[in-house]
Amino acid sequence: MSLDSLKSAVPDYAKDLKLNLGSVIGNSDLPAQQLWGTVLATAIASRSPIVLRELEPEAKANLTPEAYSAAKSAAAIMAMNNVFYRTRHLLSDHEYGTLRAGLRMNVIGNPGVDKVDFELWSFAVSAINGCGMCLDSHEQVLRKAGVDRETIQEAFKIAAVVEAVGATLDAEAVLTAAE
């Protein structure tokens, strides 16, 4: 299937999601690599089998093999980092922030694609995973690299819509199976 198939699967009560999905992906001003890397990374982060199954083939067709791998790497490393750094931030004992993380994160330093693209994908995944510390860190790197707020907002709009579509379609699958 495809983006159109995914849109057609969205139930009528979530029409806004269908419209937003078409808008944030179909009418994005992001360059193709940034767009489809963000789509793939957020589809993975959404943990929705339906969304990933529908969006992955189009993402793969629009990305170089290196970008495809890097977008998956961004989703993987941020799945770990978001839990770790969100937990550190939420604990009232701030001494945890002084301890060495001791986690391998080599891909962040050498993602195999333009650093800005990888940072944007990491930022979008962090939006789904709700890690304020990671959001701030990646946003600062992006802004220092000259990325404008509109581009950064485009990434978290994609994250918001992909996550919402996944939650809605996964819930519908469960509700339909229960009937």
C-alpha cells in the first residue's frame, strides 16, 4: 500500500488526521531526504505496525540506502536515549545527571548522512517519545546549523500526525477485532 492507502484507512471520525497526513507528507516543503527520513523514523517510533507497513515502502523508494539506514538508526538510538535522558530529567535526584551515561551512541557522531538530516530525524523521534531534554538538545544543534523554526516545526508536525494516525488505526484494529 501507500500514503493514499493509509489515508483511506483512517476512519471518518478522524477526518482531520486524514487531511493532515496528506498535508504534512504530500505538501511538505522539506527536501525529499529530510521528509522521507522523518516519515520513516517517526513511523518506526510510532510503534504502529499498520503505519510502518504502509509508509516504509514509499520511504525506502524515496531515500538512498544510506539515508534509509540512517533514518532507522535515528529511530533506534533515540528509542534508547529518550528513555534514558527523560528518566534522568524526571528524577528528583539530580545527581544522576552527573553520572557517566555509559551507553554507546556512535551513530550520532557518524550517521552516514548529512548531520542536519540525522538531527532532524532524531528530533522528530524525540517528539513522539516525549523527551524534553533530547528535544532541546537536537533543536539547539539544528538552530546552530542554521535550520529555521519552520523546518523544525515541520518535523514535529509530521511526528504528531504519524503518531496520531498510528494510535487511531491500531485502536480501530483492536475495536474491529472485538466486534
